[in-house]
Amino acid sequence: MKNSHVILIADDYEDDIFLLKQAFKRAQVPARLQVVRDGKEALAYLQGEGEFADRNTHPFPDLLLLDVNMPQMNGFEVLQWLRGQPRTKRLIVHVLTASSRESDVERAYELGANSYIVKPSRMEELVAMVSGLHQWHQFLAFPKNREGRTATAQPDPHRPSSILLA
């Protein structure tokens, strides 16, 4: 497999974070998982502010796994902010949440989510979801930016650009 990619997980529930990390290991998906625990931390991470200013330690993500129900700022507010910013408007965002409410699904897509995934309840299903996302991302094509690099997000000078989760 190719090099690992940076995936930002925005979720406030420690058990879900732990299980998601385990699923990535079991699925053998090469990824550098970064975690934030609320919407305000997600924005600080994406903007490289405060504790997230060091882009070697906290590189700009290739994609975001975003929970809806978080403190400080919920996932919908984060998504709305993301799509209004030049640097983050093309960031791949998979809403990964326990909510299966139709109104939440509709709102997420209206705000620009790339997908809406109801969190699987069993580890085998979570591993299959991670594997499926990995396989799906291998076939995606993205527009190039002015430098000829994949333009899912602004290029990070400390890390070469490449296809997501490849």
C-alpha cells in the first residue's frame, strides 16, 4: 500500500474514537489518525491555530470523519463553516454519526457532506465500513490546483499531495 494519509476524526465520544482506531488497524488501512473532540477544536485544527499550529505534528487532513452531536459546535455548524472557507471547501467530509434521523441526513447533504454514514454497531461492520471507504477512495478523481496537485484541500508544504486513502 502507498503512504499513509491524514484523517481528522471529530467526535466527542471516547469509546467511538477507540473503536474507530481499532477498525483502521484491523482493516489494515494506512492512515495517520488525528482526533478532535468538539466542533471548535475541529475549526482550530483546520485553521492550524493554538495547539494545532505545528503542521508537522498536526498536518492538514486529507479527509474528515465528522460526528453530528458534539459540544461547543455541532457537526452541522462545522460543515457549514467548512464549505464557506476557500481552504476547506473541497475537503472530503464523511458525516459519521449515530443519528439515523432523515432530517439529519438531509441537512448534512444540503450543507455539502460527501457522504452520511450511520455508525455501525458491531466491530466487524465498522471494519467493513473503513475498508469500504478505503476501497472507494482509491477510485476517486479530484481536480488539480494551479500547481498541478490534487486539490481536495490546500497543499501542505510539509507533505506531498496524493489521492485520498490510496
